Amino acid sequence: MIRTPTSILIADRIKRSGLTQEEVARLLGVGRCSVNQLVNNKRRISTIMAIRLSDVFGKTPEWWLYRQADWDLLKAGR
């Protein structure tokens, strides 16, 4: 399975923060499974998740949503 740029970005930010997925999940206010699914490309970034990611990792919610939309458009064009 090809990993999305978004899942790679999230995994990279988790790694750079020195936090575990469980700790990130707690900061995001979601279950660890949700974070794991994002990292492993099994879940898309929703509007609410974009806001949460913005609060924890910076950037704007729009930035996170644009990354997801770029991937979705690329995939749809295949």
C-alpha cells in the first residue's frame, strides 16, 4: 500500500515530537486507534481532525485539509 503524504507527515511529526501515538492521541482527544489509522493510511483527515492536528502540531487546519485533498485528487486521477 502506498502511504499518503499526510500519513507520512503525521508519522514524522509524532517521531520528531518524541511522543508515542498514545500520548499524541491523548493530546488530540481521540483514541490511540485513530492516530494509528492516520499514520497507517487507513483513515482520512476530517475537518475536526485537521483542527486537532493544527492545535497539536501547528500549521492551520486548512493546511492539513489541503494535504488530504491533494492526495485525494491525485488518487482520483489515476
